[in-house]
Amino acid sequence: MYALKTLLNQYLRFIITAFGVSLCLLMMFFLFAIYHGVSEGTVRYIRENDADLWVLQRNAANLLRNTSILTTSYGNQISDVKGVNSIAPILFFTAMLILPDNAASVYLAGYDPQTGKGGPPEIIEGDTLSRDDQIILDYAFAAKYKMHIGDKLIVKDDTLVVAGLSGGTNMFVIQFAFITLSKARDMIGFPGIVSCYQVFLKPGADGDSVAEEIKSLSRNLTVFDRVTFLNNNIHEAETGVLPMLYVIGVLGGIVLTALLSLILSVYVLEQQKDYAIMKALGASDGFVSGIIIKQSLILAGSGLIIAVLLLEPMLKAIEKFSPTMSVHSSVNQVMIISVALLVIILLSSILPLFRQRRIYPIEVFR
């Protein structure tokens, strides 16, 4: 194949270009992995919760950026609503943990360990809470700060023992930690408040009717069904740090397009006489143009193969270096980036093709 032969004539340039393409693709793969990890990790706590309804303070719509404060008196009223089977009060607040060699913020969730409702979606190591002096840390948070089961840390004026490590509680910029509801109220200094109520309905109960009746209890209450509340939090996550990943990904695509366009243009200039001879011998424009397209495909394809081979080792190294950085790759990501790469190949071929069309057969005699 002439296209491959011309590339291999400058094998060092070919290797450098292929690795350059792979680095751009690795950045795009990394951004996709970060996006998937953050979007899933941020809302997994809510996604895997089986509450039928979420009751929050009026004007609060999610847990990520909204503050909700309700009194315990609402709990009694909600429990008496027809169709309600049980409720689970939860208290959320941000707190600073004093670690043996450091200090770090966590998003504390106080819940009732007797019911387990509102607790971590998964216990990876250790056990659930059984006493007020215990705490469950996010697994990635514990790995980052080298915390283990049985270690002690200070929160405000309390010393808590790590009872377990949870999964699905890494929100990228901050991680969940779990304590008992009574300890959470004691720490915050207001024993009669919660952040929200999870409502579990009786079999056959109409969720919309129950929600409307709960809203009628007070103008200070707002109620969301499970799907709506999950979507609220997903929307909040997607309007936070995630749009920045799109921008960086687009910039990576632009850089890759410019790189391929520049390299292909250099090949056209170097092989100008060869193209002139081909045209003088009667080669069609499609044949000559096809050489440039094939060169672009070979360079991009080589970079893609290198990037795919390096992807998993790179993600494992990132997770080891920074455990709180949640990254997840998938076949779908590879397919999406492969399609994007085809678009980049076409765009990067425009300038080289334009240069090639300006080469005339008469240039053979120069």
C-alpha cells in the first residue's frame, strides 16, 4: 500500500505522530471516564435508595447544592398521612474531620441505623453502625487518607471510630460519611431538626395523592417522587463541574485535528513530485485523494490502538495516585470516541486535499 509505505519511509515521524494522536485520544478517554465516574458517583446514593418520596424544605430540590432544614414535628404529621407506611429522617451537613496527619471535609449523613434507611448504598469493608461513637467513611476517602477499620478521628469535639467503608458515596469534590442521627443532631447542636424525610408508601398507595396531602400539611414542605428527585440531582451534577469536561474534550479534538492536518500537509509537500507524476500518468483525482485519506486513517488508527492499550493501565495509575478521582471506562466510550475520530480524520484531511489539488502534472518537468 503506497500510503503506508510513504508513512514508513519516515518511521520515526510516524511513531511520534501516532503517539501524539494517542495522547490526545487518551485525554479524551480520560475526560469521558471522569464524566462517567462523577455523574454516576454523585447520584448513586440517591439512585440506589428505595424511598418512594422525598420531603424537603420548600425551595430545596436536591441534595448537592440545596440546604433543607425541617423540624421533627413534620415527621409525626407525615407518618399520619394515609398511605404512608414509614418514614426515615436524615440530617445532612458538611463537617471537618481531624485525621491523624491531616484534616478533610466530608458530607456527613446522620441516619437511623436501626432501619438502615438513608445509610450507605454499599458496605465494602467493615460493618454498619451499631453505636453513636462510630462512623462510616467512603472507601476512596479512606484510601486517600490511609484510614482503616478501627482507626479513630475527631469531628468537632467527638472522637469517632471507623466502623466501615462504603461504596457509591464518592461525589468527586467531596465524599459522604455516615453517623447515627442522634450523633448528627448532637454535633450540630439542634436536636429537633432534620434535612429531609424519606417516605415509604404502603402497597397500592397512590404516590401522587400522598405527595399532595403531605404538601398540604405546610407551605414549608416540598415533595418529590423518586424519579423526579433523582433527575433533579443529575441535572445539578451536570451543570456543575461536568460542562468543563466537555470544553476540554472539544479542545482536545481541535488540537488533534490541527496535528493531523499539519502532518498530512507536510507529507503532501514532501511527495509533491510523486503526486504530479501520478496525475501525469492519468491517475484519477479520487485515487490521489484516497492516498491522503488512507494516510490519515493509518495515523489515527495507530493512535487509537495505542490509546486503547494504554487506557486501563492509565486509569489504574490515576486511581492509585488519587483514590477520590472516580474514573470508569466502557466499550460505549471507545465507540463514541472512535466515531469522533472519524469526524476528526475528515476535517484534518481538508487542508492537505486542497494542497494536493493544486499540484499539476506539469510540475514533473520542474
